[in-house]
Amino acid sequence: ILVNAFAETVDSLANVKKYIYEDKRYTMAELADAMNKNFEGYEEMHHTFKHSPLKFGNDNEYVDSIAKDVMNHINEYLMTIPTYRGGVFSGGCSPFTAAPKCGESLGALPCGLKKEEKLIADSIGATPGCDTHGPTALINSCLAFDHTLPGSGFILNLKFDKEIFNTAAGESTFTALLKSYFGRKG
């Protein structure tokens, strides 16, 4: 069973936790109404959620602890459900390019996405444009949860400018990043 929209889910839960339950800036009823109306009439709330610094992929302990709880819970729960062959279910996160297609059927989300915006985070990575602290921060966020639990595994796609590989320093930095990810059980 593959997880879709992981980053959007984490970003949404972080916003709800912070702005509704902790800061009490909005109520859950206001959020529900705003999402039902695709944030029409709730422009200030939309701006707050869309531009919140609480985005997965930035090595933010507040957000990463939510990511850890969500992903570990999903995978641990799946392992309690027996299959008809006598095994147990397992999970993973490797939807690749299917993620945006899945987003077509969703409405507005507390992460600030409107109904017409498609989910574009693939696999365990951040929503493109939301990981603003570099690849090391993204890797640190992705390592917040247990990579040994899912039977299907995780995919993390990172994109680099090809120029980074044209220098010895660039190659060495990339190699260190790669070794760090896998050395920390990614």
C-alpha cells in the first residue's frame, strides 16, 4: 500500500496544529468553511497556510516530528493487518509521477493548496519549491522516520544542476551527501 501526498499531509497537519490548536488564530469550523469554498473569502488564511514556514523538507523539528509520527504510524499499522496468504500488509512511498494525478480529485488543503492545484510532491520528497534549505535539510527531514518499516520502500528524488558534477569539489560534496543518507539508514 503506497502513500500519496505525504508532504502535503505533513504540511497540512503542521498548519492545523500551529494555527488552529496552538495559536488559536483560526477555528476548525473556519478552516472547514474555507476549504469548502476553496479559500474564497479566506484570502488571509490562505496566505498564512500557503506561505507558512512549516513545510516538510527543511530540517524543522516541529514539522519533522509530525512526519515521523505519520509515516511510522502508517507502516506500523499496516503490519498488523493480515493478508489472505498468511502474511501482513506493508507500505511504502514511491508513487513518482502518479502523485499529481491523485491530486486532481482533492479539494483545498490546509497546506494552502487550492482545489485546482495538483499535488506534485513525489514519493517522500517535499512539495517542489517548499524545501528551501537545501538538499542536506531535505535529507534530514526524510530521515526523521524509519526507513526499515515499509516493505515496498521509499523513493527520494533529488535534482541537481549538472554543473555541480563538473568540479572535484562538487562531486565530493555530492558523494558525502549520498554516503550520509545511506549511512543513516536512508
